[in-house]
Amino acid sequence: MADAPPLNRRFRPIPATVEDDFAQGVWKQTILPNKIDPVMWGEHFRRFVQNAEAGYGKKFTDAADLAEWSTFQKMQQNARLFAAHKQHRMIEELRQLKATGITKDEFERRAVSIMRRHNKTWLKAELQATTAAAQSAEAWRNIKQREYLYPNLKYSTAHDERVRDSHRTLDGIIKPVNDDFWKTYFPPNGWGCRCKVLQVDDEVTEDRDAGFVPPKGFRHNPGETGQVFSSDHPYFKVDSLDAEALDNQTKKWYSKLTRDAVRDWSKENMIGKELAVPQLPGKVKMSMAKVKDIIAHVHPNAPEKNNLVYLLEQALGKSTLFKIKPNLDPDKNRTIQWFYYLLQIEELEFVFNIEEVAGRAGQLEYFLYAISGRENLDF
């Protein structure tokens, strides 16, 4: 397998043609607050994911375990929604500009400055914050793994003249790893924040007023929430119907991206594998046809279901057998019975549908037919 491209966070401008087409779409009203542009969304989403991977230090397809996989899914979900809500804000500004009654030529000229602000000035800051949040999430994972040795955390600024006075008030505070303080003040605590925490076994400091509240979007611990930007970020303040439309659209687009990526990855990493499953008489045999069945099957959390293929062996190993269903029409095909395994990862549920088949030589074989939700089952 070829080496993966190096992780990087080099800023890449949005192509001018994409910006021009986007502005034209808003002018023609083919792009609306509840009907956004998949091309612009893709440009933003891919950049957020790239910077998050660079910050965390690994590709989101390379989770070491299901806990890390869960964090990666939350970060990607947050990125897809943030990209959509960012675009929503851009659309509203362009619509307001058009509503002033200016000519199309004047609209196009003034739209350039709106695009520059959103896609250069603000996007650079958002990508930097994305990298910092992902670094924070990776640091939190390491902190939790060493908590038994170093139970406390010490807040530390960069200790130079650029440190904000508000952040300086936090410097030196020591609190237990599980203290609620870190749910709000685990860095980054604002745009361009360079603060960090040190894991120590020093004594906890006396309580003192933090002196400030982080800006909206930063009042959380990325390692616990799995979010880059918290739900109080101004972008997320939209009409509930628009928010639902954005969620549905981006889930559909993101599902397609994951289907394509998983299919390509599986060609070199999954075909011909035999996976062990608890209490199953034999091993599950994987083929390209079965991978395609899995990613095509309906699931309420389709992107996460597709991304589970990257950690399929671990996922099957952690699942629990909860039903065996004999084939009610054995003459219809060679399937003898079905085994259903349940995997729960926080609020997500996945049901592995495994079929037992009589092979041509009479031996029993096992195949993963689908990963479904419980609501998709007929019992």
C-alpha cells in the first residue's frame, strides 16, 4: 500500500471559481439559507477535517480503538455542521447585500470583500482553532491514560508579552483531572490561544475566580465533547427549520464521501480477511461485494456506520450476540440462519447482521450482510 500523504495544515485558498459560482447562486436564488451549495460546503469541510487530523496527529481512519473512533466521529460531525452553518452565515450576508437594491455588477464587486472576509481572514482563524481543538482532544486522551500516575492538571500560559490578561488569570491553577473546571477552561480558550495544561502530581491550588469566560464556541473540553466548536458558537444560532435542513443535507453529502472513501480503502485492507466474532461457530469472511452491501445498507447514522468499517475487527469483537433467527424459507437460498450482534458506542447503536450459509462442499460459511439499526430489523 502506498504511503499516506503527510498531515499538514497549510492554508489553501478557496478557488475563485467556487466563490464566483457561489455568489451567482445566491443572486439567482438557487442557493438559499436552507438549500446550501455542496461544492462550497465540501471545500470548507475538507479543510476542517484536514486541520483536525493534523492537530490530532493521525488520520481519522486510523483510530486505535473504539473510544478514539468515537471521538473522531464526533469531530467530523461537528466539522460538517460547522461548515454548513458557516455557509449559512455567508448566504445571509449576501442576501442582505442584494436586498439593498444594488445592480448585479455592484453586487458581484462587493461580494468579493464578503468572500475574502469569510474565506480568508475568518477561515484562517477557524482552521487554526480546529487544529488547536484537535491537539486538545489528543492531549486529553493521553491525560486520561496517565491519570493514575498524575491525577492533577496545571494551567500554563505561553509566559510572554502576547498572553492575554484574561488568560494570565488562569496561569498556575491546579485542579484534579476530573474537576468540572476543565469542562470550561481546558485550552484552547479563544482565537489564537496558545495555553496548555501540564499533568502533575502537585497539590491542588485554592479556588480562585477565573476572571473571565471563554468566547462562545470555546466553552468546552474538546477531549470530552469531541467538538471543535461548541454549540454556543454564533454560527449555530439559526432557525430550527434551517438547522434541520442543513443537518439533513450535509449528512447525505457526508454519507457519500464516507461510502467512496471506505470502498477505496477496503480494496487493499479488507478483502479476503476472516474476522473472529464472539460465540460465532466460524469466522466472518469479507469480500468487496460484502463491503458494498454494508455501505449501501440503511442506518440512521449512515456516515458513522460506514466509518465503522475501518475498525470492523475490533467492533465485531466487542459486540454481543442477542438473537439467532433460523431462515424461514430454506429452499429459497443457501442461508441457514441469521446471527444478530449488537454494539453500543455511547448513544450510537449498530447491529451486525451475519448470515450462516451452506457452502458448495457442505461446510458452513459466515458473511456480514449488513450493519443496521435495531429499527431496521423485522423482529
